[in-house]
Amino acid sequence: MQAETKTTIDRISGTNGSPIAVLRFTGDISSASKESVIGAWQTVNKGGPVLLDFSKVDYINSSGIALIIQMLIEADKTGQKVAAFGLTPHFQKVFAMVGISKYAGLYQDEKTAASSL
Amino acid sequence: MTETASTSVEVRIPSRLGFEKVAMATAASVAKLRGFSNERIEDLKTAVAEACINAIEHGNKLNEKLSVGVILSASDHELEVKVVDNGAGISKLPSKPDIDRKVHGEEDPRGMGMFLIQALVDEAEWVHDSKGTNSYVRLVIRLDKENE
């Protein structure tokens, strides 16, 4: 019943030419997404900035939010900058309510998000 | 505005994670038929999903022999949702989550569900019977001012 989460990893160049890892999520982000989401994070957990792409995510619940916070915990430990884009207005509001926007900037599109890092 | 009769819809879902999306979609359909704005419908969807997840995980403890009841009652100006499970309910609402404590590892990263419910709907109350074998959360969401 829970839609599968697929996470792909891209590498792009930031405005100053420095590499940025982009985690692109597809499907739902829920308790069933741990392996996909945290597994992908562990492959980019090397100190560089990370973008989170939610443009193909249909549903995020509180367990999914907890996974995003787990990524922010790891980013805080390593000093990695994180930004997110592609959230619907509703989930932008939810992310702001729970405080995620304090630790990861929320942007409309990839270009704006990348330029913030 | 012409008054229309109140509507009641009931759904029962198994105590299996993922099925909260059935309740969420049903609530969204009822709210749309009643003229709720997209923004209010999105708020409702998240609140209903979180209430069902709590009922599945904590109320019915993922026992698939038990079901979660979702009763939607719509009037012209508001939609009431009751999410019923077989658990003992909660005796005390959890404190508001603290993102700083969570990010610094001082608080469990989980535990956002009840906070989101309270933040997204106009009324939320948790009710349990004296025997501790049945409880429900009652949510009320009202039409936004633009549509009144």
C-alpha cells in the first residue's frame, strides 16, 4: 500500500563551480522509506553541500519528516549545508511549522536552491 | 449561501501502515464536494493521515485483526472527522517538538504527528472511554474565510 521511495543521486556544479550532490526522491516519504532515504544520504555524507529534490514526491508523513531530520542531524555533525526544492506549498508550510526550514533552506527550484549553497 | 443537508461518510481501514492514504483520499473527496479550498484540503489530508497512523501504530499496535474507523460528518461550514481505534488513548498531550533539540540529538526525531494535527486543524481533541478499550481523536476543520 505504501508507495515505494526511489532516490537517485546527481552531481551538479554550484555557482562557484564547487560540486553539489542532489538527492532526487520519487514517490512517498514515510516509515517505509528509511533504506532509500538514509541509504542515499550515506553515499553523499562526505562533507559537501546537498540538495534535496522533492518535486516528484506525492506524500510525506511524520515518519518521513523524521527521516529528513535524521539527514539534518548528520549534516549538522559534518557541517554540510542542505537546501531543498520542489515542495508543494502545503509541505513548504509543514516543513516551516516543524522547523526544518531553520536547518535547510526551502526553494522553489533547483537553480535558486543551488545558488544558496 | 443555500443550506445543504449534513453528510456522513464512514470508512474502515485495516491497521496496516499505508492504508491511512485511503482515509486521506476519502476525507479530501468529501471536503472537495463541500467546497473547501485546496489549501484547507491539504491541511485536512495531513491531519487525517497522522491521526490514522497514530491509531494504527499506537492504538491498535499494528494488529491487522483490528480496524480503524474514520467517520466524516460534513456540514456547510465545517467538516468533523473522528478516527476511532481500540487503544487506551492518551492521558497527556506530548510537548511541542523542538527542532533544535532534535537536530542536536537531544530529542527523538520522530513525534511530529500530534503537533501537526493540532497545527493544521481548527479543533483537535483526544477522547478515551473509561474501560481503556476504545478511543478516538476528533478533528474539526472549517471552510476558510475566502469561501464563506
